Amino acid sequence: MRRSSFVVNLISFCRYNVMTVALTCMATFMPLSQPSLAQTAAERVARRVPDFSVTYEDATTHLRVIPGPRSSTLLAVTSLHQPERAILLPGYPGDVEYFEKAPGGLFLVVAKAGTASNHIYIVDVKAGRVVDHFLCSSPVISPNHRYIAYIKFFPERGVDEEQSSHFAMLYDVGRGDERQARNSTSDPNDVGRLLFPPSRLLARTRRGGIPVTHYFPSGFAWSPDSTKLLFLDNVFPGDPISNGALHEGNVRPSPAVPPSPAVQLILVDLTAATPTVSRFKTERCRDSVSEFCQIYLRGVRFGAGSLTVALGGPPSDRNPVKPSDFDLTIPYAHFTAQ
Amino acid sequence: LESLPPSLGRSFSSQFDRRRVFHWRTIEPLSRFSRLRAYASFALRILRVVPKLFAPAIAAATTFAQAQTLPPVMVTGSLQEWELAAATRGPLRQFGDGFGSGQAALGRGTVSYGPSARLKVGRDWSEWCCGYQGEVVWSGRGSARRRITINGLRAFGLFIEPQSRRSERISFVLSDGQFITKMVSGAGGASFFGFVGDGVRSISIRDESGGAFAFGDLRYVDGWGFAITPDVEEHALSTDMVKNAFKVELDAPYDTGGYSGNLTYLLIDNLDDEFYSEVIGSIYQLWPEGTYTNPLTRTQISDLVPQGLNPGFYDEFSVEWGTDPGPTVQTNLVRQAPYTVYGSTRHSVYNVPSESQCSGDPSPVFIVQGTTCANAVYLNGTLDSDFASQTAINGTGISVNYGVVKALAATFANSCTNRPQGSDTSNTFVEVTAVTGACGTTLGNSSVATFPLFNHYRSGDPRSQKDPKCGNSILAVNSDNTNKFVKTVADLCPACGQANQNNGADAHIDNFTTDAACEGGSFTDIPGSPFWTANTRNDKK
């Protein structure tokens, strides 16, 4: 007992002194005018990468995150029969959230950027480089790891409703030429293909002096075969096009419905050469607490001829097991093409 | 008296002797009711002895007794006339959506109409009247009659429209025998029928042409079916959620005819049928003159049972006195109190990146000076690479050499086509004079960001009444019901609309801080978060 305690104490003593010597050396070589900066940077790295438990491992590849020099983050890659190499993840990323293996020997690295945005890195581990990198929100990788559905990036603060309107985007990792498919000339964040709203509706950005904006409250849901993508869209203000509600037991057709927050389900079919977008108007939502229609996509089940969605209010500690407000089973044929 | 709050006990004592002074206010119908009940009891004994002989006489006596006991009931086919009369019985309320399969809850009352199909005007039932877009109840295929049982309502009315597009005669018959009948067009001509008064147990609706019909757009005053007529001459209500002061002034004593009960403050959310009441104190027999200012239990957020004001849009404040069970007297005056209660709310903290706190490498950038695409000047400059990355994500940053800069995507320059080659959202920043939010005002430690912001709607648009809006006051309250802070809405927080950002709370608000850091999201939530939070719209009511 005494011996083991002595060993433990010896190890602790050595670790402490080694760290002390290392920190002393660092302080020695740092400019005297900036001792606090060095400490701040070290703390920041420690906080941004709180632990190194985010790893990926299969038969041929092992990935892990390590803090890099200054404020950068490195991806440590160990490929089969090769020594570990480090790949720099640019753009000052926060915590790495997860890895996904993609076709073509690529890996997708999803890291935090701010409070509600993400960095996406497409990494070629064989070549040891980042093939592509962009910012986005709510990324969801398809089950076959080929597609990334996401909301186009916008700054998290200091933007108005128009600037923060949501655009559904698709990045096809398998194409390998998404950089060429982007819309603008050189913007690193303007990447991938626009899915929704359709480009022909983008011109109608204002209605009666009010900007028409979209908000996707629930993220994206992929079908198991990665051919369909579903998400919920709240429109501000209500889009008259979507007022032709599809429902059972029709009595008499509806006259014009006053503009209001509207909810619609958007279905993207990727089987065609060009993704086809269609939508299903569910219901005029009833305003809730903040006078804002809070309906969320709680679950999706893709069937052969139809899909079933569970829609409900946001979860909270007041209603942790709140049942779905309503379930809808919708034949695919009932989605109206754009 | 010892059990009363000090203010109420004092008032009660001081007013006790005045009771005799105001003796003339004693409600006569109650004592008269007792006498009539005795008469009816005696008559019933006689009825047992010689039922066949005296039955007609007893029925007449009973009818007479009821007529004398209850105030007369008014039946009308005019909405305007109904509203004038019903307003004397309490606050007018409207019901359009949320019909049950056979019953609808109207405040503290109910109407039962039997199993029926509910249709949506504009979708299932194309035309109605007067802009109404809510639900209606269908009498059913070929069904020309429908009986509606009334409970707990002091006034009630509804719109009726025949299914046929022709004009058909509709009859509206009360349980006391009164009725009204009129022609109603089925082509968007839904017409109003209603009554005001206590004691109506049911109504029967009949389409005299034998066709089906629908009814909806209900109007009512809830309360007890048997109630004491309010006799409060003057009273005044005021509310101040920030000071937590809810005031009622009672100017006249009120003899309750021997009943005892509680004084209760009511906050009502007419939109979501949320109803919050708090018993302020017990007052026996007399409603004493005086002014009462009391706090409400705004919150008591516990781990197990959240209490206090639930999330909702509370638009009315009123006061009532009543026994449970028993008659209730509600003040006629309803104070508009538009408070939006967000409930348990996560209060995160955000800042803008500060270049002086960053330690990246210098990187070339474009610095834009100007306010329009035409007069914009693009300068070559250098910013810390970490600062540039963080500012592009956050939207605004404080640089060492260029002052406050905004990310390209958050400015006018994003849509300019004359930007220089190589300029993009990651390396182009626009000089501005101050750190401003979506509202255009300078952000400080008392600024908050919310989602959404209803600022773009013009006056007259219903959405212009919604909140939060720029300039609204946000009140956060500790779990012990003391104020945490009051801040001002000044920015939009797109991420606050995502439920997974709420950390289990009902809502999410982001609080700006001037504390410096290199990253935009460097600070943890305000200690003690979540807080019960309300939008008080920065005014007293």
C-alpha cells in the first residue's frame, strides 16, 4: 500500500514538474507584454475541445480531434499501415460533433460554429487534406452518407428577418463538383444546390410591403433509402398559393383565406436528374404563446405509397411527454409539385 | 378577521358599520325567493293530496315563482342589441375554434349539442358572414333540429346559416318558451340569435324548411346560471406586472345577501383559453369600499410542479367576488392587460467578437466604407484570422483598427454586384458606427434578442398587434417571485426559435453583453436561468 502510494505520488510529482517546466518555457518565449493572451488562448483551446473522445474507427481508418497550435483544431488521421498525420481544420471551429464516412474515401466532419451554426469539412484522409469546407445550419447527412441537407448559412446576430430567411440546400458529396455548382462566383459559403424555396419564387420576396420569409423549425428527415427528404416550412406571412388546403370530406371550396402564418410540408425527391420539390399544405396553424405558430416535425415514417408524419408543439419541461397534436398519413401523390 | 390580509381586515372593520347606512342596497329577490320557495313547498304538499284537482294551479304557481325569482330574460336577433344588454352581465367573449364532438367549453360554462360534425368555414363550409373563419357545428344530413343545453352562462348567442343556399326560416326557442324566428340566407348570410339573462337551461334551433344548418361564432358571458346582479357603481382596475402591483378600487359596499366568499384577481388569455386566477383574500358578506393593491404569484418554477402564470397571451384583467360553489359577482370593467407570458425561459448570453482578445494570424480582408452599393469604397486591410472567422459567423465584431465592423452577409453590400474580385462573406466587412441589432439601435447590457420579431406589419394588420417587437420590455423573475431584470428587445435571435436550443425551457431569449471575448458565444447562460419571463410591452395598464 505504501509503495503504490509512493509510486502514485512520484508520478504526480513528475507530471506536475514537467507541466511547470513546459509552462515556464512557454512563458519565457512569449512576449512579455502578452502573458494574459497566452493564457487565454490555452484556456480557449481547452474549452473548445473539451475532451478528445470524438473519434472514428473502422478497419482502415482512425480519426480523432486534437488541439492545434494557437487557436486551430487538428484532425489526427491514422490510415492502414500509415503513421498518424494531422490535417488542419480551418475557420476557427468549435467542438467537433461527429464524423461520417462518405463515398469515395471521404469523411464528413461536423463541428460547431457559434451557437446555431456548423462547420462542414469534407476530408480526404488518403490525400491528407480538406477537400471542401463551408458554414451552414441544421445539417443532416443522408443514410447513405452521400448528401448533406442543410440551411444556408447566415450570420447569427445583427440580421433582419429577410437576411435570416431559411433556404434549404443540398450538398452532394458524390458529385465532387459542388464548388462548380454554386451560384455566386467565389463565396465559400454559397455552395451546394438550392432546393427550396424554388428560384422562381425568390423574386417574390415582398408581399404588400412585408418580406416573405421561410423558417424550417424541425430540420430535415431523410427516407431510409436516401431518395426523399422531408421538412416543415413556416411561411411569414401566409403564402396564398398554399391556401388550397387538401383535406377529406370536402363540402364546398374555400374562398381566399386571409394571410397568416402557414405551415407546409416540403418533400424533395432526388431520384430524378434534377431534384423535384413538392409541398403539402397541412393546416393553418393556431398561434401559440408568442403568437408564433410553433409546430414541429416529431417523427416521419416513409412508406411505399405514402408517408406518415407526427406534428406537434415543441417539447418542454412542462410537457416532456406531450403527445403529437396530430398525425397525417399522406400519399405521395397528394404533394403538389412546384 | 384575523385570517384576513391586513389591508382587507382593516377595510372590513372600517366598513362594517356602514352596512346599515347602505341597507337599502339589500338584494330583494333573494329573500323573496325564500318566501316563494316556501309557497311552492306548501303547494307541492297540496299537490300530493289532490294531484289531479290542483295540478294546473300548482304549475301556474311554480311558473309565477320562477318569474318572480329570476330577472327577465331577453331574446333577440340583433347582435348589436345583444352586446349592449350582455355587457351589463360581464365581459363579452367569443368562441370560434375548439368545438368538442358534442360539447364546447365556454370559459366557466359549457354548451352541449350532441354528437355533431365540426366544419371549418372557408374549407368545409364555404360561406358564412362577417369575416368569420372559425369552426361551425353541422346539424347533420337531413337534420333540421338541434337542442343545445346551456350551463354556466349568463348570456349566449350564435350565428346560424342553412346548408341550402336559399333563404330559410330559422327558429330559436328558449327553454322558458320565448322564441324568435327569422329568414336566413344560406349564401353567406349567417344570422345572429341570442339571449341575455339567467335561468335558461337550453335552446332549440329549428330549420322550418326541414333542411340542415350549421351554427358557430358563439358569443357569451360566462358566470353562474343563478347569479346576483352586479351592483358595483364604480371601480377601477390597474395592473403593473413589473412592480407586481394589481390594483382594484371599490367605491361602494355591496351586500351579498348572506353569502361569504373570496375576492379573486383574474388574468384571462382569450386566444388560448388560458385562465389564471389568484385568490387575494376572503371577504365576508360585505364588499368593502377601498383600494386594494396586491401582488400575484407570477412564478414559482420548481423541479416538479411549475406554478404561477402559464405561458399565454393575457389580454384581460378583472376582479370577481364569489363563493365556490355559489354565485359569483364579476366586475363589469375589464382592464385590457396585454401581457405575453413566455413562462420558463432560457436566458443565454451573447457578445460580439473583439479583435483585441484574439490570437490568430493576420489575414487580408476587404473593409467597406459607405452605406450604399453606389458609394461603397473597398479598402484592402488586415484582421486577425480568428476575429474575421468569428465576426463572419456572429454578424458584428469590434476590430482594433477599423472600429465596429459587420459581416458582409448582414449588410447592404451582400447584394452589391460591384464588389471587387475575391470579395466574399468570409473576408469582407463593412465599417459601421456602433454595434446595432436588427432593430437598428445600439446594443447594451440591457438589450435582448428574441425570435420572432413582428416589426414589419403595418397598422391595421392583425399581426401588427403581435409581439415581441423592438422596444418591448422583457421582465425576468426569480423563482422567489422577485424581479431579476427588465430589458429591452433590440435584436433578432434566429436560433431562439429552435426548440432544441431551449434546454428544456418553454422559450429562449438571448441577452447581449458588452464583455469582451474573441468568440461570439463565449459566455454561459445568466446564472439562475431559466427564469419565468413575460413581455410587459413597457407600459402600465
